[in-house]
Amino acid sequence: MTLATLAGRLHRLSLTRDGDNAIAWPDRLTDEDWCFSHDLLSHPDLAETEARRLAFWEAVNFFSLNFHGERPLMAGLAARAGSAAYGTVAPYLAAFEREEAAHSAMFATFCERYAGRLYPEKTIATSRRQDPVEPEILFFAQTLFFEELMDLYNRRMAEDPLLHPVIRRIHALHHRDETGHILFGRRILRDLVTRHDPDRGALRRHLMGFVRLTWMQLYNADAYRDAGLDEVYARRNRAWVAQTGFRHAMTQTAGHHLLALGLLDTEVLP
Amino acid sequence: MKDAPSITLKRWIGERCGRAVADDTPLLEEELITSFDLVELILIIEELRGNPIDLLHLAPGSFASVAQILKTFFAEHTHV
């Protein structure tokens, strides 16, 4: 199947789902509600009450991270949907962008309704030039890694019977759409790498920075503080070390397609 | 006893860019740290301060050099 054929099928599938995004938002969540799977917490080594409290704030952090991650993604998709270089897949890129906009609205609604805010993005705009190495490959490679990693969480939490139904529903909706994005991302990335035969070393260096950055944002000391934990920075550092094996396993699973293309480096996993 | 923020910051940045940096070395202008490094640097500054940084209300150039970082986020350590 060509990329254009795949994109056409995914576009038609997207259109059939347009009306099925309803979420029954509860008025409130209680301290008894699990909002993040215990074994997926960045700091799972806690008593149940503390873990459940942290689970709420890690859900807010996870949705905030996705919200912030989708802004540059949507901008990149919109630019490419209007570019002649992507003419044959432009309708799907536009649908992809619409789905991401719907996800952003869903994540923001959860955070604002139950936490009163999103966590801010831990970054600032700089005037530094963009890395000039293969911007098209970088865009789709970063997008693919981010979506594959987030989808590992989506798939687990959509099926976790201990989680509140609204959490399962958010992850199920996200997973439903991400499946198409990931299939498309794997295919277009393979085509781009085959066509351009890029300097993989330079790409690996850049992408490993992105992988590390993504993981670091899942260990948010602000979430620990909001959950009432003490020594939040020391805890974060201990959790980062203790969870090294978990991160490596998740990175290798989420990054298996990038690894196969020579775009990730297993020697320097975060 | 913990190192002063200036020592910790210069050591971390030096390890990242592979060269020694002084208080006034232009970090962004000379592209010694990447946009990814900047996020990690923010987390390190927060840890050294013991408090989060309000990124929405920062003056331009707050991360321009180690001296500027100390002035912006560690006023009491400027002369350490």
C-alpha cells in the first residue's frame, strides 16, 4: 500500500468518527478515585493513599504535557497540509490536525475542570536557530516517538479497571485516534528516510535530546508538591534513578520503529 | 555542604557543551545549550532554588549567561 492510499483510508476513517467524541464529565472527582495507573506513576513506591493523590496530579501532568506537545504538532501539520510537497496526503494531515485539536480541548477540559489549571510548559522561546538537520524527518520522528510513548500509557489506562471511567474514556479516545497517526507516522518516516538517506548520527543526537526531554517532563516536582509530598526535588531525583529500567523498556518499545531506522541510540537511553 | 549555584550551573553547562564556561559566557548566543538543554537547565535551577520558576513573567535574556541566571533566579547568590 502506498503512503497516499494509507492516508486516504485513514482520512475516511477519521471522518466516520467525527461524531463519537462525547465524554460524560463528572461534576467532581473524589480522593477515592484513581486517575493514573499505580504502576505507571513516575514514583510508584508510595502507600496507597499517597499514590492515589499523586495519581490525580500525574494525570494533570500527563494531560498538560500532551496539551503542550500538541501545539507545535498542530502548527507543523497545518503548514504541511498547505504545502505542495505533501499534496497527496494533505487531506489526512488536515484531519490529523483536527483530531489533535480535539485532544487538546479534551485535555484542557480535564485539567481546568478538576485541577483548575494546566501545568505550565517548562520551556521558553529562544531566538536560537532551529537545528538544520533534516527538518522534515525530525518533525515526523519526534511526532512518532511522542505519540508511540503516550500511546503506551493510553492503551494501559484505557483498560485499567481501577481507574475512574472518565480517565479510561479519555485514554480510549486518544488511543483510537493515535492508532491512525502512528500508522501514518511510521510509513511517512520510512519513506522520508529511504528517499533522503540522512546523516543518522546527527539525527540520533537530536532525537535522543528530545526523548530525554519528554521523559523529564513526566517527572514533575510540581505534581509531587501538589500531591502533598515532601522533599519534592530529592524525590524526583530518586524516582528518576529508581525508574531507569522502566524508562529504558518503555523507550525501546515506543521507539522500536525509530530504532529500526537507525534514528535512536540504545547506548544513551535516558 | 552543597556547591554554590554558580558552581553547579557552570559544571553542568560545561559538561553539556564540552568546554569551560565563565559567568559572562553567552550561552544562547554561542549556542552552547540547545533548546532541550534549556528545559533541563530550568529544572536544575528550580531544584537549586527549591521553588518553581514562573516562566510566563521572565524578562528576555534571563538565560543569556550564568551571571544573568544568578541575577534573575538567585539574587542572594550573585556574588558567590
